[in-house]
Amino acid sequence: MMTFRCDGCGKEMHKGDLRYTVKIEVRAAYDELEVSLMDLVRDHREEILELIERLRNKDPQEIEESVYKSFELDLCPSCQRIYIRNPLRFHPEQGVDPDQINIDGFLRSLGFSQPKTPDETDLS
């Protein structure tokens, strides 16, 4: 059986359980470049050599992450509610508000649950 682990609190979630996916992309912002004829005909060799020298002793992963980094998180319903309230201050280790509604439990009580596997189906 496929299981997921909440990236907030560590709770195990099974296929069919209510869970949320958060996708985060962090990209370097840039302004639109204006390239003139002078830029095209100018010799860029010295600038390129300086750039190579500056990057020579840097960690390749650090260089890559300075341009683009993406994350994907799986969250249980409790951590999702905490996350959407303040995504920049998401600290699931602070615990879940006990007064929160358990959406997963509520949906299960209405009959919205994980589909039964063939061996769980009553054939009598």
C-alpha cells in the first residue's frame, strides 16, 4: 500500500486519505534586458573570465540554488490549515490547535473514505 508522510508533522497518510500538496518555486528575479548594438559588438571576453574566476571556488549546488530551487511538500489536513494561515511562518512542531475541525475524519464519517481493496469487499 502506498503511504505518504506529512512533511509538517510526520503523520503517516495512506493512499486515499485527504492530503495536500504544496509546490514552491524560488526563482531569481530579473529585469528585462535591453541589448544595444554596442552590446552585441563589444568584446565580452574579460567579463566572462572574471565571472568564471568568481564562480571557480563556489559550490555548484549553491550556484544553482541562487538561480532556481523548487520544493514539493505533502501536508496532512491539520498542517495544511496551519500552513495557509501563514506560509512564511510554517512551524508544525508548534502543534495543532485542538479546536480545529478534523476535515479528514468528517469526510470519512460521511462515507467518503478510501476505496476498499478486493480482499476487503464482502462477497456474501
